[in-house]
Amino acid sequence: MSDTIKIAYLYEDLMNTYGDSGDVKILAFLLKEQGYDTQVDNISLDDEFNAFDYDFLFWGGGQDFEQTVVAKDLVRHRQTIQDYIEAGKPMLCICGGYQFLGKYYETVGGDTIQCLDILPFHTVFKADSRMIGDTEYQTEWGTVRAFENHSGRTYFDDKKKLKPLGKMIQGYGNNPEDKAEGMRYKNTIGSYSHGPILKNENIARAIANEIIQSHNDRLAQTN
């Protein structure tokens, strides 16, 4: 019987904009190629959650209303997510999920959604300048092509601690000024790329390899 890799999909029922669940399906396919079954658990409102029970965390995008609902619940999981990130375990966060790792999200109405404040960045909503269209950017794994649709502009507060996922060739990415897409910190990736992003086999296989390493490490610690 093949090994089973465990993936936690955070708030799958509330945050799955533009088919972000496709990222998890692509990873399951690539992991199956290498002999691993995949168990995907939806971690949603009121669920208990220990990040270290999993080999990979995934967090998709959501609309403002859904993000407001999730924001009231996710504070319970702040410590375990922070510890998981600092331990160098793999995590991929798309759009709203990416924003939640930062300090806050300022909405179109001027309200502030308090985020997890795990990583030093913040997001501001600009209703009059939506960033939408095809994107292309260069990463350490090669070129990535995807699609973005967001009014939130994300800014790093500590550019020494955080690095962009990629350098923009086409599109906006985090914001119109910085010419950068997404965020990397240890093995955590944040991105505005839908499409889904992991249709790009270069980055998908890189993350799959990180997941397998995370899985082997977890098994070694439990045996």
C-alpha cells in the first residue's frame, strides 16, 4: 500500500475563488505519479487543527464577505500556522489566503480586517484600479504564466525578511509599483496567481518535491 500524504485545505468551502482547488488536484496527480496517495482535509469554521499533522497547507482566495467570516475564526489557528511556517514546512497561499498571513487587509469601505500578522506585509483595497488579466513572471524555477483578478495591493513591510515569488514580465502582481509577484518566506509561498498557478509544471513539481520531503520528515519524527 502506498504512503498517504496529508494536505490541509484551509477554509476550502469558503475560499475557493477562480478554481484554486485545481492546485490541490494537480499536486495529488503529481504525487500519485511518485507512488503517494493523498488525503485532503477541509479545515473550516470551528474545526480543530494542528498544522504539524499535515505535510502541506493550502489556502485559496475568497471574496471580502467570506474573508470577513474566516477572519473571525482563524485567530484560533494562528500559533500552529506560525510554528509550521517557521519550521520550514511547505505552504501555498493564493490571493485572500496570501493576504491573511500579513498584518491587515483594508477594505473598500475603509474597514480593517485584522489578519494573522505572521509575516510583515499588509494589503490595501483600491476599488478604482482593479488588477485583472494574464500575468507572466520569472521565478527561480523558470517562467510562470497565470491569471490575476484583485483590487488588493500588497506591500512588504520588511523587504529583507520577505522575498518576491517572481519578477513581473506582464501584469501587476502584488501592486503596480513594485513589479513583483507574490511572496516567499522559507518554504511558504503567497501569490495572486489563479488559473490555477500549478498548471505551470515547473513550480508544481518543485512544490511536490517539498511536500514529499515534509512527509518523510513527519514520518521520521513519529516512528
